[in-house]
Amino acid sequence: MLLEMHNICKDYPQGREVVKILKNVDLTIEEGDYLAIMGPSGSGKTTLMNLIGCLDVPTSGTYRLNGEDVSKASENRLADVRNSTLGFVFQSFYLLPKLSARENVALPLLYAGVKKSERLRRAEQALKMVGLGDRMDFMPNQLSGGQQQRVAIARATINNPKLLLADEPTGALDTVSGQQVMDLFDELNDRGATIVLITHEPKVGRRARRLRRILDGVLLPEGKGGGADG
């Protein structure tokens, strides 16, 4: 089992009160899974994504990722886990505007201490994988929204993460570009990537192999991706 969450709660103080954002969440993910977590704005899905992505820790409950209990890990340890185990794709592409597509994709390898020639070689391979072999030297402002998101996906996968997290990856894209990005996620999963996708869009949720809905901080029992109706 790659990911195991049991009785996860997340509370935030608000004045003299405590707001319960997540309520006794149980979630398991095996290697090779493709899971969509779908819910409306304010449902707790982004908070859950932050916990899965080791960007935050739960108030209570246990979270084991790749065999390690990260429920109460230090910030430094969480940073190490993010760098070694996770890849992130966000609604906003977060590309550095003064770096080319190739340089943006290679950036995680710089932080990992990989030498420049190897960084660029692997970045080129990643860009070819997402269909941008002819756009390697383009700057972000020379790329369409869909192309920028594919660069972001190449960057997220260049370290071969155990788990790829995508938070509303089609939210800033037109219909055609969104379809192309979802086709790419399908291909990545077919190649063995484990993916967790956060969305509020039923059409996006239907693309996953598994579907969990979240409402008012409660993760509802599992349904099939093809049964998503909004």
C-alpha cells in the first residue's frame, strides 16, 4: 500500500472557535491507482490534498506514505518527502518566466544535485514525452495554457515520483486543452504512474479509475469514475 490515512481530522482555530475542516477521513491508495477526489468549493478537498502532499500535517489521525508515518513529521522531513516521493501539478502552472521550458522542467534535478548535462538530457526526454519536443527553448509566455500545463506535468514527473498529485489541473484551460491534459494523465497512468486528482468537474472526475467524493469535510464511500454525475 502506497498511502494509508486513518481517522484524519484537520481543525483550524477561528477566533474562540475551532472549525473542523476534515472529519475522520479514511483513504488508501495502491501503487498504480488513479483516483479522483471530487467536491464543490469549501468541501475540504484542497485541505485533503495539502495533507496528502505533505504540505501540512493533520490535527489527529495517522498518515503513512510509502511506509513512513508522516503524521507528525517535522517541516524539514516533510520537505524531504515532497522532494523524493511526490510530484505536483497545480491549476496555476508556476513556471518561472525567465526560464525556457527545458530549464523549468530541469529545475527539480538542480535541487537534487544532478549535473547540468544530465538535467538537460532528462528534461528533453520529459518534454518529448508530453509532446513538446519542438518547444524546448520556448519561454512560458510563448506557450499556450495547455502547453504550459504540459511543461508543468513534465517537471512534476522528471524525478519519477511515487505519487503524482494534480490539483484542478484543467481549471485554467479551455475545453480542448483540458482534454489534451487529461489524455496525458491517462497515458501516465497506463505507464504505471500513481495519480491523485482533485477536481470539482464531473467530466474530469469520470476520467479516473476510482472516484471519491468529499462533502463538508467528509470523504464519502467510493464510487466508480464512470458514475460521476456532479
